Amino acid sequence: MVLKTGQPVLVQVTKDPIGQKGARLTSQISLPGRYVVYVPGGGMSGISKRLPESERTRLKAILKNLIPEEAGVIVRTAAEGVSEEELTNDVARLKAQWEDIYQKSENPNFHAPALLLSEPDLAVRVIRDIFNEDFRKLTIQGNEAWEEISSYLGSIAPELVTKLEKYVGKGDLFADFRVEEQLAKAFDRKVYLPSGGSLVIDRTEAMIVIDVNTGKFIGKGGNLEETVTKNNLEAAEEIARQLRLRDLGGIIVIDFIDMVLESNRDAVLRRLVECLGRDRTKHQVAEVTSLGLVQMTRKRVGQGLIEAFSTTCDSCAGRGIHIHMEPVKMKAPMPQVNSQSASHDDADESEATEHEFHETLNTETLNTEEPDTETSSNTDADVEVEAKPAGRRRRRAASSGIITA
């Protein structure tokens, strides 16, 4: 198709602008419904590969007489087991929606560029794409949201209306169900694992890097390989969850802790692939590199969670550092007084390490052997300081953490 200057073209935005990249447009219009995706200009139809063969045959027979020759449909996984009437209503609604769009595009009163149809708000999209009979209930706060969702769900899936529940509390729904707390954790670059390990997630211009650390996790029995493998298995499950929660996309590199046995490396990679199987976004996991890094890609559909809730710092332009024209003097480290390790109880001499015990003895000796300056200046005799019998020596556990001012 040859385009001329000033010629109006009917297009659809398939990908929002991200960073330096603009929006992605296509002239192949597709309208998503609850069970099917209607493609007005496509002559071919497709059915989700996740459905069994018997179900695919049944759906083909139903849709054969519903779709005109100049149009096509893509049957979604949610269509499994639905009746012919439900599929007919879904296709009819999408046909009417396309007719309305086409009439607006042909209307001379509409001058390009003009918005002919926009996606519904988030609440309706959640109902359309995610909410099904697998959920126990859907709690809604606010009269406007309640009316919008109940009316929409009543038109497309009346059998699910009984699962709706209106929130009657006086507080905030997200605060009562600790959703805000989980959001705050998702903004942090460090994620703690149940056993004591951690993940560190960093974003760069080219890729996303995830580092796995054991942290406080030391395992049981003194087997390092078993400890590392268990930590990596936990990390694989949490990484798959964080990718969905933060909506991370692009090239992703994961640095698991090195494992000696090939069977353990395969088990970690297999666990990662299994957990990613619940991810609706298209992804692909590559083999482990010679450096022990796992490479994978995940389709970047829209802006991630961090981009949606943050703005770039005006002071450092998002780098996180300030550049000076002269070398900066390093400040002396300060003891971390309020750290958890600084608040430990006194430990016995037998439980202290050799370095810690001698360090404590030196401190006590300095405090005890300080002579009185006035007395020492007037006598040449040796002064002996008799230490008080203190029974078992005790030491104060010192903090090993530091903070940089």
C-alpha cells in the first residue's frame, strides 16, 4: 500500500512509548474480547495452543458460521468450556464495536488525528482479561467502581456476579489488605528471600540484572552445595514473581550463586522455567552461559511498575550520583550504632572469637592502666595496679557494620 502526504490512515497502537522509543502502530486492527480477539481485516483464524485438541475442534465448529469471510478471530484460553451462546454474544459485541469504529473513520466530521476508541480503564480490563471462575471473590471499594464493574460483568458473564463483594470498611481497601505494603517492597531494589537470602535487581539501559545472594542463610549440616542450591531454588521462584509484579521486560540476566554439580544447575533452571509458566507475557529462557549466568527475554508490553510510580530525579538526572570537578575526599566510616548486631547481649569469653576477645581485653587494659598524671610526676616508684577479681570475663559484642556519612 502506497501512502500519500495528508492521506488519513486507520491505525491501532499496539505498544505504548517507553523511554526513548515511540509508540508502535499497526494497520491490522484487532479488538480484544473476553473469549476471542476479533480481527476485522484478517481472513485467518487461530486458537490458543494451550487448549486440548478436542476443545479446539469444538470451538472451530462453533466459530465457523459466526465469522464473516473478510474477518478473523483468535480464540483465547479463557474460551475453554464456554457455551456457544457465550461465544456468539462475545463475537456480536465485537462486531458492533468495529462497525462503530469504521463509521467514525468514514465520517467527514472527524479530522485526523482523532481518537476513535480507547481501552477501558484498569478495573474493566482486569475483569475482561483475568477474572474468571477460579477466583473466590472480587472486593470493590467505591460506588462508581461498583456500578461500572457489576454492570460490565453482568453483560459478559452473569454467572460471576455472585463473586463480587462490596467493601464496607471505613479505611482504605489497599491498606487493610496490605497491598500498599507489597507495592512499597516492589519499589525497592533489594528483595529478601524466606530463608534469609536476597535478590538485588538493577536496571540499565540495555538490560535488567538480577544478583542472587545467600545473605544470612547458612543452611544446615555444613554442606555448602546443598545450601547454595536451596537458596537458588528459592531465588528462581521469587524472580518469576518479581518479573510479573514489577512488569519487567527486555533482556534479563540472572547471576545465580555458583553450583558445582550439573544436576543442581539443571534443577534451578528447571524451577525457573516452571515458575515462569504462569506468566501470561511472552518470554524465553536461554541456556546457562560459561560464566554461570542465565539469560532470558520477556516481552515489554508497557511501562513497568517503577516507571508508573516514579519520576526522574532533577538533581542527578536519574544516575544516583553527583559529579564534582575536583576529587572528593573519602569520609571516615562511622560505626553503625543502631544496627541489629550492635544491640546483642554480652557474650561469654568461651563464646567469643580470638580477635574479639583480645580486642576487648586491650580496651579494658587501657581504661584500667591510666595512671594519675599528678601522682606519677611526683614519684619515681613503680606503681602496680591491682585488678579487681571479676570472675568470668565477659565481652560486649561489637557491630561489624558501618555507614558512610
